[in-house]
Amino acid sequence: MAQSLELLLIQFLMPDNDARRQAEDQIKRLAKDPQVVPALVHHLRTAKTPNVPPPACQQSLIETITVEHSPPVRRASANVISIVAKYAVPAGDWSDLLPFLFQCSQSAQEEHREVALILFSSLTETIGISFRPYFADLQALLLKRLQDETSNRVRVAALKAVGSFLEFTHDEVEVINFREFIPSILNVSRQCLASGEEDVAVIAFEIFDELIESPAPLLGDSVKAIVQFSLEVCSSPNLEPNTRHQAIQIISWLARYKSSSLKKYKLVGPILQIMCPLLAESTDRDDDDDLAPDRAAAEVIDTMAINLSKQVFPPVLEFSSLSSQNANPKFREASVTALGVISEGCLELMKGKMEPVLHIVLEALRDPEQMVRGAASFALGQFAEYLQPEIVSHHEIVLPCILNALEDASDEVKEKSYYALAAFCENMGEEIIPFLDPLKGKLLSALQNSPRNLQETCMSAIGSVASAAEQAFLPYAERVLELMKIFMVLTNDEDLCSRARATELAGIVAMSVGRARMEPILPAFIEAAISGFGLEFSELREYTHGFFSNVAELLEDGFFRYLPHVVPLAFSSCNLDDGSAVDVDECDEDDNVNGFGGVSSDDEAHDEPRVRNISVRTGVLDEKAAATQALGLFSLHAKSFYSPYIEETLTIIVRHSTYFHEDVRLQAITSLKYILEAVQAVFQNHNEGIKIKEVLDTVLNIYMKTMTEDDDKDVVGQACMSVADIMKDFGYMAVEPYVPRLVEATLALLQEESTCQQIESDSEMGDDDAEHGELLMDAVSDLLPAFAKALGAQFAPIFSQLFEPLMKFSKQSRPPQDRTMVVATLAEVAQHMGAPIAGYVDAIMHLLSFEIQC
């Protein structure tokens, strides 16, 4: 190729126009060969032909792009130049390229200015590092060209160049300088939208995305202009779906990463005024749901509710109240969708307005339009999941409505109603008993006569009912188990999801029935469950580990006979290669079951496209989490019978305690304490205290490291609870060597300085705005009474270190649950520490008097 390329280049430089055109055609054909670029670069470096010196080739490329009028050819030429420059510039073979570009960018000719910017964009990908000494000059140049007074083409090229440079820029100071670009970027983007160049206008959103993603306080009051522009775009139905979607995504990122800026500049209301009506926008359901404005708007509202609940709830409730009476069914659907979407983030506020909120949703459940009834079922399911325990107190009006919805003419409404029933019953107890007969008739009928997708959600509902009813479910258990036995031997691919759900349900029903009635019939279910591992379906293996966990809890030490069969299966799942997740759950519940048009308030329900906030969800990951949990529960319930498996189990659990995904880490951290109990049961009868001490050392060191270094609050909270339990179960002598480090870790958590409490920097965020996680701090507060119980009066000097950080949570600015946590902690500490608590009486009495006034 090198020889033919050199001949073509010679011909390309001939004065004969026909010869040059022929050479150009040949070069275009050669350009399809990936070897042409290395050959060209090799020629530039080694050419011996005097007629084709490398500078001449470079100059020819430059001239070609400056005189070429065809945009596709110009872009192709720019790509060639950037690739040649990748090799030539670092080698010092093209020293005049950058001066030429700067000169071109100042030219009076529009084409030259445009070409310079096109080349700057293209070159950033290949020799961006060479621009670093000129970065300040480049930023000034780009800003000037964004404001080019005579050429829209130049302004568009400058916008593209800004996007390229911002992607390449990582230095915080350099990125901050882009703030002054925002007004000009908005102007160019508006011009592009007006002229129909949407593909160019969306570059603005890519730039804003980069700016929002930076932890530096980049936006300032420019956030107002960005939000206004984004709302203009996303509320324009004549624009392309992708354009509108990118505008909505910018609002979503702002709500997630710069929420205090939205609050500071009073932008929450204006955003909701656009987003809530977007929920009612009609879309063609054949379109890609990911771009549907109603779904994207729901995701924004969900994110805002989580981060700005006090500002979000009042306007959403007002929108829902008004829209529930709208003659347009899409608005009635939107009214209940909005309430369902905010139920996670605004849970505390919604609990205080339960009656009006429920009135809107239950009325919608009787709406003549299917879409409205389906959205109401979704909202009820969300309420049941997040508004506990208050929602259960309304069971007398809610459950009959759900029962009626189970007979809806629409399968979609039925499916969402099963989801709502399952979520609602999960937190019920004996209150469910009066409803068992009507539930039994509807659920068993659906289980036998419905399509597969309805059967699966129906099984989830039956499982929740069985868990709530406990022994009262006994009269219905036999028929349910008979049906599950049928599902548990299905082998067709399309039936494996149903088989997985049936396996799960069999374990739940077994727990309700009890050991005495279940043990004689268990072998057939165990055999069917084990056989499922041969079907190579990750979700089935995941649910089967859950089934075995339930059976272990049911049989206690009687589970020993099954250990040789089930423990190796759990080991196998735990040792799966993470890269082998080829059977990512393909049978997840229909998107419309757990959310409006696929929307879910659970962030993990949908993978996020941003690397910094990516949510990994694979069948293998869930299988590993279930298998890790199973190993812990096997060791807990089998105790000394688990002796042959302890060493390998401990190795796996220790490895999983630092696993990349928090779901697996959480199960590992939980299981460590169970294994410690099994080790104690095995070795205390053999006078092998050394072995117990070794395992205790391993476990506590992992817990202390987790408390300060893990970035997930649930995992850290579980570590805290486990440490408290170990102090209670093993006593002070066992944990004495670890007390200083445990106190240090506890102090870091109370001071909100642990890794899991470090939130993204936002310039206006104050101390009291930092989210700390109610469940996490409840777990941390368990440590103080555990210390006091173990040490008694000797806890006094330690408590003196922890008292002030604890009392910070009793400030008036803190949520009521924080102050309640402090009062409960102090009461328990006082009970166990004894006399030294007298030194804190005044502070405690002041706190109690404040609580009484509240």
C-alpha cells in the first residue's frame, strides 16, 4: 500500500485537474481500508520522494479543508487531519498546525473561522494534551466565536468545539471558567432550535450535563437560565422526542446533584408546573418508552421528591386534587401517578395527609377509564411500600377496593392490583384474617386460569397474604402447595419465571404452615427445587436459595440432612464469574406493574446511563446475594451441624464483604455474625476458644472497616447492629481489645464523617441539610446502649466523648425521628450506665421538656 499511496500523492499534487480528480477518487477508495492511516503517517515520516515532502502533504490537507464547500467532505478531511496530527504533532513534524488554526479562527472569511473550529473539535480527540499550554487562549477564542456577530455557521461550530473541549477538560479551575459560556451557549441553542437544527441544539444539554456532573460549584445563578431553557424545550411538543428527553434529563440531574440550587433560586415550583402536566401528555405507546415525556417527567418528579420533599409535596398534592376532577382521563391518570411517584420521597408528609391522598386514589380506582384505574393500582402499591405503618390502619377501606380491582376487565389493571395487594399485605398481621376467604377465592382462581404474567404477580400476592395470616392461612395452604408442586416441575424456557415464583411461594407457605405439618411433605419440594439448578436459569437459582433459607429457618437443626445437597449449590452460585451474567433477568415483571409506563421509584429498577451513578443489576448479582444470605442462614440454624462447611463459607463471606455491589455486601455483613454463632456452637464444646477468638477477630475487623469505609448506609447500619449484638452475646471481655477502635468508628458516624455520609458537594448545602439516613442512625444509636450494658459505669469516660455528637441530633432543625432516637438512646444508656448519668441530667431534662412542648 505504501508505494501506491506515494504514487497517488504525487498525482494528487499535479497541476492537471483530471489527474488530481482521479487520484482523489483512488484515495477515497483506499480510505475504506483501516491500514491507510498508518501508511499515510509512515509516508509522512519517511518519504524519500522530493516531490512529496511531508510538509507539502500537510499543507495540501489544510488547503483541501479550507477550500472545500461540501460539509461531509470537510468533516472527513478534518478527521484525516486529526489522525495525521495524532502522530505528527507529538513528533514535532507539524509545528505550524496550531498557529495556523489560531490564525484561521481570526480570519475575516466565514469559511476559515468555521474550519478552524471544526478542526479544534476534531483534534481534541487525538492531540488534546497538546492544547493544554494554550487553554486560556482557547477558552477566550471559543467564547468569542460563540458570539460571532456575522455567522450562524461559526457559532454552531463553536458550540460543538465547546462540547469537545469540556469533555477533555478535567481540571476544576479550567472547568469553572466555562460558567461564563452559559448565556452564549443558550443563545446559540435557541437559534438552532428556531432554524430546525435540533441535533446541534442538544449539544447544549451535553455541555450542561458535564457542568452539572462536576462537584465544583459551577452553575451559580446561571442555573435559572438553564432551567428556563430546559423547560421551554421539554414543554414543546413539536420538537423531536430525543431533544425533549435530553432537556428533561438536565432537570433530573439538577434535582439529583444540585438540589439546593433549585431550592435557593425558587425553581421547584416552576419545574413542577411543567413536569406534572407532562404526565398527562398523550404518547404513542409504540414509541420507545425511554423517550416518552410522561415517563421522563415522572422520573424527574420522583428525584425531586427524594431530594426536596418539603418543596415538592404541596404543589403535587394541589395538582393531583385539581386533575382528579379533570374531564380528560389523561389528567385523571396523571393525578394518581404523581402521588404514587412521590410516595417514597415525601413519605413523612404524605402520612400526615393520608385521608385526602387516599380519597383521590380510591376514587380513581373506580374510574371508567382503564388507564386511570391502572395508575391508581400502581399508586396504591407505592403507598403500601412506603407509607407504612400508617397505610395499614386504613385497611378496612383499602382492601375491599383492591379486591374489586382484582376482577377488573383489564389484565393490566389486574396485574397492578396484584402488585398493590402484595405490597399492602406484606406489613399486615391479623387484620387480614377477615379478608382471607374472599382473597382465597379470587387468588386461587387467578392462579389456575390466568396468563403466566398474571400468575406470577398473583403468586407474589399469595405470598404476602400467607406471611400476614401465618397460622390462619393453614386451611388454604394445602391447595396452594399442590399448585406450586405443578409449577415447580415446569422446564420450558417460557415457564421458568413462573417456576421461580412458585419455588419462592412454596417456602413462604411452608413458614406459615409450620414444621410439624410441613416436614413430612418437604422431600418432594426439596427434590424439585434442587433439580431446577440443572436448567441454567439465574432467577430460578436465586429464588431457590431463598426457598432453602426458609426451609432452614423452619427445620432449625433438622435441616442438617439437606446440607450436603444444598450447601454446594450455594457455594457454586457464590463462586460464579461476574462476567458470566449472560442470562440477565429477561422475565422481570412488566414495567407497567411496578410503575407508570415503566417508572419506578426504586433507582435500581432501571440501569442508569451515567457512569457516576450507574446501577448494576444482573441475574448473577441477585443470585450471589441470595446464595450469600442462604449460607449465613444455614450456619445460623444448623449450628454445630454446619461444622464441615464453616471454613469455606467464611472464606466466601469475607470475600463478599468487600464485593463491588452493596446488595451482596449487605448479605455478607449480615451472615458474618451468623457464622460467628455457628463457630461458637461448634468449638465451645471442644475447648477450642482460640478458634472462636480468631473468627471473632476477623469478623470485628471487617465490621470496623465497614463502619468507616463502606459507602452504603444500609451496609454500615447492618455492621453497627451486628457489633451491638456481638457485645450483648459475647460480653465485654471478648470485645475489650476492640473497644477503642469501635468507639472511634462510632464517633465518626455520630459526627457524620464516615464514608457513607459524605454526600456530593453543593455550594449552598448546610450542615443540617445533609442526609444521614434514619435507619443508619438508628443502628448507630444501638451501639451506645450496647457499650453501656457491657461496661456499666466504666462506660462514663467513653460516653463523655459521644454525648455532644449524639445531642446534635436533638436540635430543633432535625427531623422528629432524630430527636426521638436521641431520647430513646439516652434512656437505655442511663439504665445500664447507672450513677454517672447524673452529670447529664440537666441536658436530658432540657431535651425532654422541648419534646413535650413539640
